[in-house]
Amino acid sequence: MTFSTLDLNRIGRGMLIAATLSAGACATTQPPRELVDAREAYSRSEHGKAREYNPAALHEAKVQLDKAEAAYDDDANSAETRDEAYIALRRAERAEVEAATMAWQQRQEKARSAATQAQAKGLEKAQTDLQSAREQLQQEKAAREAAESKAKDMLARLAAANAAAVKEEPRGTVITLAGGVLFGDFQVGGREQALFQQNRRKPATFELVDQRQRHRNTPEP
């Protein structure tokens, strides 16, 4: 069989067109849906919480995604490409979910720690306030006891100095003083001195009543 120059040119153009169409078809082949989803899931995990809270799982997802990409380069429509891409998708999703869980657990732990610290501070403050109140009560008690002791001591000294008789009655504490003793150290002159000297020789008594006790024992009208 012989071909003319025209026929050879036609055959050459046809082969060139077929080769061009074949190359174009390969260049425009779309990746399977599983691989597209795996890429998107990994991108979300990489820019989400997984990088901070779960980097190990994120690395596993990247390794699996690289396997899926290699299978796609070998045969875009093969079952291996879809299987590897599906595994990569699930690992990326797992890394994201685990990272979110870890972040929530960390927030919960911080909240519990803050609550425990606040409770401890509140308990410490309550104990401090209670101790302060106890010390104040003890101080007030000591001051009251000191005042009562001082009052008793003064009454005893007064009774001893004036040869007084001290006794407790319903109306209160009564101190009876002798008249001569009461005016023994009273210094006046002239007629007043003679009058007091005369009164010293008279048996007289004077009674002093503790007014505080008397007010407590006197019934109200």
C-alpha cells in the first residue's frame, strides 16, 4: 500500500490531535471526593486546636494524607487512592475531636483549681476572723476581770484605812465608817476645829453604798 504526501500529512495531524486530547484528559482528571475531603479535614485540624493540644495525632494524619497523595499520583482513579484518602480523612477528624476534648478538659481543670483556691482562701479568712474574735473576747474578759479586781482591792483598802465594816446586803455593798476615823485627818481652824473635835468624841457611823450594785438591786417603780 502506498500513501501520498497528502495522506501522510492527514495521518500525522490525527495522531497529534489524539495525543493532545489524551494529555489534556490526564491533566484535567479530578481527584476523588475522598481525597478532597481528607485535604480539607487536615487543613481544619492544622489550623485548629490540634496543633496545640494534639500534635501527635495531627502528624499521623499528615503521614496518611501523604500516602493518599502518592497513590493519587500513581493512579488517580484507583481504589487504593480512595482507601488511603478515606483513612487520612478519619485520622484528621480524630485529631480535631481529640484536641477539642483536651481543650475542654483543661478548661474544666482550671475552673476546679480556681474554685478550690477560692474555697481555701475563704476558709482561711473565716478562720482568721474567728481567731480575731476569740482574741478580742479574751481581751475584753481580761479587762473586765482586771477592773473588778481593782475595784475589790480599792474597797478593801478603803475599809482597812478607815476601820470600816464591809458587808453585802440586798441593796448592794455597804461600807460602814466610824465618825471619828472619818474626820480624823480633816484640818480646819477656829470654831470649826472645835466643832469637829467635839464630833470626834461622838459615836457616829456613816454608810457608803456601791451605787452600781444598788441600781441593779433596786426594783423599778
